[in-house]
Amino acid sequence: MDLRSPSSVAAALQEVAEAYLVGLFKDTNFCVIHAKRVTIIPKDIQLARRIRGERD
């Protein structure tokens, strides 16, 4: 991937951000399923991030 033009940099950033969010929501969904719920709440995202080691 050529990162010399601003549009390619923006596309690369978007791709990385989307991959991060998809992974985070997959992990969050596991937390929701474990709690026997169907709705994501903020503490599910916080738990997923803590398990991933992203927050203390």
C-alpha cells in the first residue's frame, strides 16, 4: 500500500479503525452472551477492553 498521498493515509487509517472496532464488538458480544443478555451496555465494552489489556 502506497502511503504517500493523503487519501491513501486516510484509507489506511479507516481500515485499521474498522478492524479494531469489529474486533472490539466481537469481544463485547462474547461478554453480552456470557451475561445472558442480548443488548450491549457500556460495562460490556469496558470488560472486553480490560480483558484485551487495553485498560486497567
